[in-house]
Amino acid sequence: MRYLKVLALVILFFVSMVFFIQNTTELSKEITLSMDLFNYTFTSQPIHYYLLILISFCVGAFLCLVYFMADKLRLSGQLRTCRTRMSNLEQEVNSLRNLPLEEQNYPSADESADNA
């Protein structure tokens, strides 16, 4: 499976390089981004298309990284909680296994609630 991932990554890299080489003239054109919001106009400096694509890719990769790190932290906390609970339950089962067996009748939960 690891080899398939590496192969897919190499193919993606190859296709990306071919795309950039074949479209160098188009990607070298400059673009000016602007946004009109409540009588305010925000305008960027002229930037090349390829720089815009690269910045978008980096921002997307960073946001994915932050999302997956937060998810990993949440899941590791949940795993720690489950392991603690499992350890406590194992200790309870072991302590119940070690109790001596007697022929004595123990009151049930219903009877002890009625007496209280």
C-alpha cells in the first residue's frame, strides 16, 4: 500500500510539473485582486497566477494540517479516557474474581434500596 501512495505522489508531481511547463506563459501573467465591501475597496498588488496557485496550495495544506492535528488531539484524549476506564474495569473484574465463594445470600440492589 505504501508503494501505491508513493507512486500516486510521483504521478501527481509529474502531472503538475508538465502542467506548469506547458502553461508558463499563461501562468506568468499578472492579476490584481480586488474586493468591494461596504464602500471600501481592497486591492492587492499585481501577482502572477503561479504565485496565486502556490499560495492557495500552501494555505490549504496548512488548514488541513491544523484540522487533522486537532482531530488527532481530540481522539488521543478520548483514547486516554477509554484506556483509563478499561483499566479501572479490569481492576474491578480482578477484585471480583478473587472474592471467596460462600453460600451466603447477599442482598440485591432492590432490597438494599427498600431498607434505606
